[in-house]
Amino acid sequence: MESQDFADVLKAVRSFVRDQVIPREEEIEETDAIPEPVRQTAREMGLFGYALPEQYGGLGLSVGEEVRLVFEIGYASPAFRSMFGTSNGIAGQVLVNAGTEEQKDAWLPRLASGEVVGAFALTEAEAGSDPSTLTTSAVRDGDDYVIDGAKRFITNAPEADVFMVFARTGAPGSRGISTFLVEKGADGLTIGPPDEKMGQRGAHTAEVFFDGVRVPARNMVGTEGTGFRTAMASLAHGRISISAVCVGLAQRILDETVAYAKERSQGGNTIGEYQLVQGLIADSQAELYAGRSMVLEAARAYDAGEDTKLGPSCTKYFCSEMVGRVADRAVQVFGGMGYMRGVSVERFYRDARLFRIYEGTSQIQQLVIARTLLR
């Protein structure tokens, strides 16, 4: 995208987030839903397809551009980004990276426009941190595959129109996994009730059950046995994007913290005048600065093809832990008020906790980083 066009997109998204999304955050929290006017404006702005190729109706942003956009999107409640993040990210990228032209033509324009919502069905109750052990099966039967099993914690599952499903077609281990495109409404496909989560209300996850779900062989994405590789490629891209969300949210939390420290009085002075409060603020700013720099460098290296593994894991590990520390310090600066429902930093404290878990826990990132170096 031309630099001026991209600058205009950033400016428009920044205004949208601050003028229309942030004022409705409490509504999102209370109703556990994104208001339809917000969803519709996001569609019109192209946010459902910012990371999808232009030829399929997306904005076609590079990863470097994507993270700068996500810094702005992440400034609002994480549920806002989650609404379209999966379609752009881990689900949409499966088709971008491994789909046939027929599959791309059928689904990417509709994902990019927000007409349909995608979901990435990899995690299982006993195959989360190590998805190579998944047990959902897909057995060839004539011109079809028959899928049986269950998936857990699937983002967008209650709203999804299409699922990227990872199922075992061969021997145990990562090389026996394939990817399938499964449409909502398929016989034998059922979605469990939305999960009751600690935070990130408005972003829905649920269990997904497959009971003899029959899909045509042409719905395989990529070739048989390449599913694990496809999943890991999508997750590497997703880890950089999640890191950018963490940076955007940390900036919001810090801004709220500084504003409170400048207005809240204690002992005849604003609390921002006290050095121990200043220390908390300084620590958050320094870590935020480091996280932003890591995201920008990881995105540059990813776009250049220099690093599609180590950088994303380092960045996701640091930024997800960083935003948790920034949120914790914010609650400390707010004191008793920071522990009260209805105060933004209390909500962000709960929202931020998930980033250290999904799309690869901090412990999995440690393993990826160390094993990559040791190899």
C-alpha cells in the first residue's frame, strides 16, 4: 500500500477506535457482544481483510504495516480486535498459504468483506500446547473424508461460517495431520455453548464437535499430511500480530495510569508526584518501548524472509508477559479503585491474562526459542 494511503488508513482507524469503540467498551463488557454499528463500520473500513491479499478484496498489508495498524486496534478492548483478527490471521492465513485457487476464490473475498467469519480449529482438550498429539480423525471414504472428534477453546466458533479443521489422516505425530475446510451447518457439526471466561467478554470461544462430518476430498487445504506445517505457519504470523495487540493494549493501560496519577490526590499532592509511583510508570514505559521495538523488528524480518520462527516467538513471549506487568502496575497505581469493577484497568487486568496462554503459551515460546538456538 502507498505510504500516504496507509497513513490515511491509520488515521481513520485511530479515530474510529477512540470515537466509536472505546466509548462502548462498558457496553461490550455488559452485553458480551460487539455492537452491530461497530461491526458494520469495521466491515466498511476493510478491517476484516487488512492482512488478506488485495486480489481477494483485502487491504494486502505487509506484516510491517499490519502491526502498526494493530497497535491502533489494540488500544481498545481486545474483543474488538478478536472480532476480525482470526479471519485475517490464523484462519485466513491457512487459505492464503495453502489453499487452492478455487478455495481462495470461494472464501477469501467473503472473509475480507466480513460477510463470513472464519475459525481455526486446532486445539483439543488433551492437545493444546502440543497439537501434534491431536486425535480428531479424518478417514477417507470414496470421494469424501469423514471427520470425528472435538475441538476446545475455538475463537469465533459460535459465529463462524467456515472452520479450518486440523485432523489426523495418518500415523501419530505431526506428519499425520491434514487440514480441512468445513462449513457451518454440515451434518454432524455442533457448537457448544459459549465459554464463560475470566476476561475478554465480547470475544467468544466454544467447543466444536464432529460426529461423522462428511466433507468432499476437494475441501482438503494443501496436501495430505501437511496440516501441522500449515498450522505452524499461520501461528507464526499470528504471534507477531498478537504481540502488536499487546503493545496497543499496554499503551492504553499506561495512558490511563498516567492520567489517573496526574489527577488523583493523596496527602495534599497528586500521586504522580511520589517517586514510587513514578517508578511504576517508568518501568511500564520502558517495557512498552522495548515491546514496540521488538514487534517492528520481528515484522521487518518476517517480511524480508529472514526469520519466521525465532523472532515471532521471542516477541510473543516478551510482549504477552509485558502487557500483564503493565496491567498489574496500573492496578497498583490506582490502588483500591483499580480493584473495582467498572474501572477500566480492572477489566484490562483480566483481559490481558489470556495473551500469555493462547496461540502458544509463554512456556511453549520458551521451548521454541531455546530449541531453535540449540539446533
